[in-house]
Amino acid sequence: MSQIVYDSSYTQNRELSWLKFNQRVLEEAEDECVPLMERMKFISIATSNLDEFFMIRVGSITDLSMLKDKHTENKKNMLPNEELAAIYAASAGLLHRRDKAFVKAEEGLKQYGIQRLNLKELDKAEKKFVDHYFNTYIEPVLSPQIIDPHHPFPHLINKLLYVAVLLKDKLANTTTYGIIPVPTTVNRILLLPQEGSSYCLLEKVIAEYAAKIFKQYTVLGKTVISVTRNADLVIDGSGFDADEDFSLYMKKILKKRTRLAPVRLEVQNDINQQLLDFLMDKLHLTKEKVFKCKAPLDCSYVFSFKDLFAAALPDELYYAPFTPQISQNVDPNRPMIEQVLDHDLLLSYPYESMDDYIRMIKEAANDPCVVSIKITIYRLAKKAKLIKYLCDAAENGKEVSVLMELRARFDEENNINWAESLEESGCRVMYGFEDYKVHSKITCITRMSEGSLQTITQIGTGNYNENTAKMYTDFSLITADERIGRDALHFFNNMAMSDLNGNYEELLVAPNGLKNQILEKIDLEIMKVQMGQPGMITMKFNSLTDREIIDKFAQASAAGVKIRLIIRGICCILPNIAKKTENILVTSIVGRYLEHSRIYAFGEGDDAQVYIASADMMTRNTEKRVEIAAPIKDVRLKRQIWEYLNLQLQDNVKARVVDQNGDLKKKVVAEGAQRLDSQQRMMELAVERAPEKLEIAQDHAKKNKFMEMIKHFLKQA
């Protein structure tokens, strides 16, 4: 059967686009306008991003490359092996750039007395201290191993650190190899006892003491290594017993993640070639899959600096603190439920606080009129007030139904634990479908008041995670609209019946409605242009990979529809291609906060159809996940979203424009033109518009007047 060959003139490969996005993250680490410690954090983020990319995307493509029947991807018609070659080549350049940024940032930290030292750089007193520390705290917990016929090559756990050693037997005059796992039970940062804030990393200390560990051998070479394994587990229900609890099945599946095939080997600095050849052979990796890094292989330790070196790090090395404000749409002195029954509310994270939503759930848990609370959960914080209030509601006799997605990648274990807690409190817990992840963010509260049914529905673009709500930009709509409420109840009933084919009046629901309706709305904008009217589409999401959507955008652009896309991450469409995508503008913003909100707007101004949604324009979202988009009907809230979108489009500081090659380019700012950082402006607006701001200002005025009166009195006295 012949495969479709797609038009690649206006598309780029998904994986290479993602690598360009991660390069954009690194640009924040290179930007000297970004505070120094924040640059260190961006280095760590870019590194962990790449780790996950190799675990998931490179892992899955590697699996595809091993299939006998190989198919090309549908953007550039590349075979899996071609994709892998391009990925490994681009990743090498990206890691080289990461290393340079890390070295420069560390040089900057030296000005504040903070420096990472090797043992060769220590003075006599420091060496004595480290020697004592190694003997007392490190060596007793080490599990070194010789590799020989009696001690086979061990399984190296995904992304853990090891010290690999080339050894020469002093008696037999033969070479062998040793592996030392870096223990996770010992602090990674070893603070040195001197004025200032010098430190050593645990893995380097262990490497330096390799000769002491392997006493009967001569150390010929040593290095710190880390293996990245394929972590793309296909959880399709195969092997699942129908009588088995799905959470128990998931626990068994997760154990397999650490044992999948290696896709990358990272080594610290230079490495003895014999040792490297040995590792490559045992891990079945070729040289292009080996990356020599100057930066530590795990940079996450930099997040602990603020606590460890508080005295040495001035505030200006960090972003100025920002507290999410009470929403301009919320009266803090009125019950949330009372307000929602009166008018729609829109919360904008992290500029506004998630606490208002949490307050509503707390009210519902104790409201005698509330009969049920239904919610879908994808990701939660390790500590979640939301869970407490849902449990309280169940214990207060409310019907609480939770659709918990156990396959939220890398949060599976956390979700299993929360599901067990909810069940223990009397909540009804359901799990997602075998072939479809439930990624929607929806809450439905049902009340019986004076004999009539009331529904309060919340639909958001982001998770109910109280921590990430302070770091991710998201919108949350809370409404008592009857039609949306009916759709919400219908949705939960369908989920309980494993029915993905429901019909909805107001909500766009994937996998069997959202995509087709978006395509239809794009067609309507095309029809407007054909009738001599302006056509406009403005959409914001995290990634664009769905080939049908891409082709429909191209068709709309060719017809004359103006399309403005704000895409943080993967963008598989190439704008500005003559007669195909020349009416498409693509903007990407990376800044202090992670852009995460999904907004679909068809038309312009108050008359536009505007939706907020949980779905990106990726095939996995449009076809393989349960997603929800909700209309914004209140003109006041619609204008608030337009203000947000326009700020993003006007951003000339953190914004980049995607060019016809798929590269992210800075906007050209005319001399003397005002610089606009959209995230910074959103923070300012949140503070200016917070309900308590006027009250606070009035209090300050009263205090100032009182102080003036005191001063006047004292002068008279």
C-alpha cells in the first residue's frame, strides 16, 4: 500500500521545530537582561526539557525505526532514521550552546563568592574536610562494582548519575571496568567550610576518590555518566485483566519505564576512549548518540541555591517577587457561588490567584444546597487543597465524582496516590479510557435551590495544580450559564458510560467534535472573504502538529483570511510562503512564565466567537484525547481576552516571530519605540486592577494624612 506524500513546502518537521523552541529557552539563559540566577534556572529547564524530549520523542521514533514497515512523517516526509540523524546532530549543537551559557553564568556567580570547585582546586584544610566527609558520609553508602565475567554490566537506571572507571589490575596487569552509582541519599551539594560559598558536587567527589574505592587497581580513566532511556510507554490496555483495578495495572506498567532501551549517553568532560568504547558497546549506542558535556549532567541543583546561599545572593539576581492578585472580576468579600450565580467570572493565572477557584470548591463542600461536584483531574500538586475540599464534600454527603487520568506522563504515581485518598473519603473515582487520555479541565457543581436546579461550571486551559498556577499562564472560566451547565452534566454522564460520541450545544469536545467544528469555523472565515468581508483568525496554543489543521490554515491564508497564531512550542507550519501561508503570522513568547493558555478566536472584536480550551492543535489532542473548549459569552470577559491577545501580539521584548524557515527571530524595534514585555505588563495590570488596590490606596492616604497631623502637632508643641 503506497503512502501519501504530503506537500512539504509550507511545513517543518515536528522534532526539529521542538529543538528550535528549546533553543529559544536557552536564549533566556544567554540574555544578560535576565537576572543571573534566573538564567541559571533557564539552563536547568532547557536541560530537563531535552532529557524528556529524548525519553519520549526520540524513544518513540527509535521504536519506529526498528519496524520492518517504515513510514515517513507527514510534515517533511522523513523516515524515522532520517529524523533521528537530524535530531542527534541538532542536539549536539544545542548542548554545546548550553555548556557555554552555563560556564558564563558560573563565572558571573564567582563575583558573589559562589563557585563550584574540583578537588584539585581545594586548599589543605578543605581537602581534609572533604576527606573526612567522604569517609564518614559517602563511602559507607556507596555500592561500587567491578565488571567482569562474574559481575556482569549492571542496569543503569534512566537519568541517574554514575561514575564509570577504567582500571588496571595491579597484580594481573589486565584492564577492567568499574561502576559506582552516585547515591541519591546524600546531599548532592557539598558546602566547603570557608568564608564565601564554595561547593563541590557529590559525583565529582566520588570520581576523585575512585582510587580509594578500587584499592587493588590503578585508575586509568574516570568520568561521570548518565544514560537516557526510552520512557515512551505505550499504555494501550494490552495485558490488562478486565477484573483488575486499573490503578494496580498502572503501578505494574510504571516499573517497566526504568528498563527500556538507552537512546543517549552523556559523559562529563573528556573520557578515555577505551572506557567510552566499552560503554557504547554495553549500551548498544553509536558515537552520534554520545554527548560530552562541560556542564553537570543534572543541573537541577541550581534551584536550591536560593536557600543554600541566601546571604550571598542579592535580590537583584532574581525576578522581583510577584504575588498573584485577586481577580478584577471577583469581590473578595462575597461568596464565590453567589457571585457566579450573578455573572460569569474569568481568572487569569498566574497574574490572578487560583485561590478564588479553590474558595469556590470549599464553599461547595459546605453548602447545604450543593448535591454534587464532578471534576476531571490530569495533574495536581504534591500537596493539594483541592483534594482536601473534595474529600470534605464527600464526607459531608455530597456526591463527588472524580475522573482521574492516571496516564499523565511522569505524574502517574502522584495521581494514583491522590485517587486512593479520594476513594478512602467516599469519592467516586473513575479512570480514563484505554485509548484516550482525559486531558480536559472541567468542574461541574450542581445545586438544588428553592426546588430549581442550578449548575456552576468551571472550564480551564490548565491543570488544577496550585503550584504551576503560579508559573503557567492559563485562563479559567466559571459560569452559571444553563446551556453550558447542561453540556457539562451531559459530558460527565457520557464519561461514566464510556461514551465519546456525545452531542453538545455549547462546548467543543474532542475526540469527536472539537476538530471538525474548528475546521468548520475556519471555513466560515474563508466564506466571509469570498463574500467580500474581512476574515480573521486569532489562536493561541502550545503546539501545532495536526496536518488537517495545518492544511486548513494554509487554505484559509491562500483565500485571504488573516491568521495570527501565538504558539509557544512546536510549530509545524511555515508562514510567509507565497500563495500558501503569506497571510499567516506566527508569534512565540518565552519569558518569566510558561505560556500555556489555549484560546481560539474567529472574527474580530465583540462579535468574534472566542473559546478557551484545554487542547493544543496536535493530533494527540484533537484525535486521541478528551478535550473541552468553552465559549466566552460575556462581552466584558471577551474584551479581557482580546486585551491579553493584543498584548502578546505587540510584545517586542520576549516575543519571537517564526520566519519562513521555521526559525525564531527577534522583532525589529525602531529606535525610540516603546519596549513591551507582555507578561510584565499583565503583572502590572493585575496589581492595578485588584479589587483591594483602591482600598489599600485609601488606607495609605488616611495614614499619610494622620502622620502629617502628628508632625504638625509636634511642631506646634
